[in-house]
Amino acid sequence: MFGMIPFAKAAGKGLGKLFGKDKKEAEETLKKEVDNHGLDSSGMDIQLGEDGTVEIKGEAVSQEMKEKIILAVGNVEGVGGVKDESTAKIEGRESQFHTVVSGDTLSAISKKYYGTWKLYPEIFEANKPMLSDPDKIYPGQVLRIPALNTASS
């Protein structure tokens, strides 16, 4: 998944003026955000760019953990993108990312990606612990849309 994942700078969790802080202090704030979600960032390096981007390097414990760390730092107000230069010890199927727009629901997102609204719990589970309720998504938020394990793939 190497590359830039776009995020909406004006949306996300407000952690104070992230980009008005000393760079080291801002990077610590992002690392604390990852830790507050209970995500394992050992082996990962999170750096703040001058242009509102975050760069992630290193080796995550798994593909899922890598994607959740990207979301945890990307869905912070002021972050306009995450440059992913990391790998995963335990590889897995890459997820897609979806930016929530006004009127979106997890059911509608499930219908768009999976062809049925009934798989919205898969999306909800894939975005825990960042999501605490399937009804609490907001425009500009980026969500993981996991690849489904199907017999035909």
C-alpha cells in the first residue's frame, strides 16, 4: 500500500493545534493517539511533515495493525495525508480506504463495496477501536474497507 493516503485536514479528532506545536511534541501527540487506541506501534516511526502530512516508516506487526495506525494518525484534525513507507511482519490482504461523505452510513458503504448492506458489521469491526458506534461516522473521516475472505478468491 506504499504511497500517499489522503485525509481531510478540516475533519478528524481535534488534538489541539497539532501543527502549531514543536515538531517533536506534535509527533508525540500522534504517537499517544495511536497508543490511546491500544494499537501496537512497536517498530513503527511516525514523523510529521511541514505540509500537514504524516510519514510512517518501519515494520508493523501485521497488515491490519499498519492500516489501523494509518487511520489513527490520519483521522486527526490538521492531517492532510499519510505517506506510507512501512511494511508488515505478517502480511495480509490490503484493505481499501473510503472517505465518508455527507449522508453516508456503514450500510450504504457496505452496499457500495460488497454489494449488500448486510456486511456493515465487517466495516465496523475493521475500524475498531477508532469507531465506538456504527452510527458515529462523520464526513471527511477515512475508514478501512477490508477485503472479504471468499472461497472464489
